Amino acid sequence: MNERLLHASSFGAAAIAYDEHRPDYAQAAVRWALRPAPGPRVLDLGAGTGKLTGTLDALGAEVVAVEPDPAMLSELRRTLPAVRALPGSAEEIPLPDGSVDAVLAGNAMHWFDMAVAGPEIARVLAPGGILAGLWNVMDDRVEWVAGLARVGGSAAIGPRDTPTSWRAETARMYLPGTGAAARFRSPEQAEFPHGQRRTADTLVSTLATRAGMLVMPDHEREAGLGRIRAYLASRPETTDGEFTLPMLTGVLRVRRL
């Protein structure tokens, strides 16, 4: 199994923790992603436990969720029983041609094989439909968050996880990467303020759900999480009680050709 597939398949074992600790998405970011869509039908692709699905549902979208991991899909169905949720993947979407007006992916597009997924996404989109990837990033322009990124390392806080690099990391993510023709127009990117109420313990639990941490050997993961705990205990912003983790929701938006 290659590294991309190994990381992508790591979440199911932590589905309940993922649902409990991962943040939702800034509503302003979701609205911006959907603004040019020709209608209200939205596919949440790689939906996980439904963090983005729930936001779409709250905004009144006609949402269907597709998720490949059975444990994640089960958790999504448990938490959002009124939403249509199907097994499937970006490379094999179980929907008819032209059946949605927008495809959104929350912290998921980087797992897609766009050489295969690009044509599949274009197939299910109506003419003029929108593809948008959303990423929640920690605001490392805040000094203590920058320190946390240094201590946590790339397994806990990677290059897509901070605003200093997410734009460059995601700007071409809609392209197939194989020399095949692109299925979407030139990208637009925007970012929106967001935050998540955490304690030191729940922030450690959040970082423990990152793919890089999940695939580590147990002793390495515990050592890494121990360093993060020690850092949070040393900072006045995070040593006691609840605090707001400064975040942004970044969006990459492209229109179907």
C-alpha cells in the first residue's frame, strides 16, 4: 500500500474520536464555496463522520454524503440519520451523471487520485457545477500556535494545516497530475476566520486523529503526544481550562468546464 492510501485508510479505527474532536467548518467558507453553484444539490465527497455534511445540512443544502470507510460512514449515519449517506469514493461515485450542482470535500481532496477522480467528479456535476476543497488550518501567525507546530512536527501539523503554506499546497490539487486534460477552470482560493474551543487534553486528542499520527508505531505516537502535552502545559494560553484554538477555513474553488 502506498503512503497516500495508507494515510487515507487510517481514519476508520479512530472514527468515534474523529467525530468527537475534529472541528466543523466556518459557515462563511461553505457559503463562499457554494455561491456560484447552479443549484442546491451538493455532494459531500469523502465525508468522513459528517463534519462538513452537518454544516451543509444546516445551511439548507440538498446534501448527499459519500464515504469509503465503513466505520466513518457508520458514524456519519448515526449522527446525521436524516442525510442520505452512501458507500463510495472520489474515484467511484455512486451517483448518476449531472446529479449534483456542487461537490465539496472537507479535508479530503488531498487523498483523491485526481487522474481518476477528476473525470468522475465532472461526470456527476451539472453544467457549470462547482468543485471545492475545504481545509481547516491552525493559525500559526499566532505565536503559541507556531510553537505548537514546531513541537508537534509534520505528523501532527503538516504543510496543509497552517495558513503560511496551505494555499501553495492546495492550489493545483484539482489537476490530474498525469498530463491529462484538466476538467475544471482556474482556481480561486479564500480563507475565513474560524476557531474551536479546546482544552489541552482535547487538543491533544484532536491532533491524535491526524493521519500522520494514526499510522505511527504506538511508542512514537505516545512520545509525540507527550511532547505536545508538555508544551501546552508550559504555555499560559493553554495550561488551564478552555481556550479557543485560532483557525481558518481555507477554500479552493473551481468550476466544471
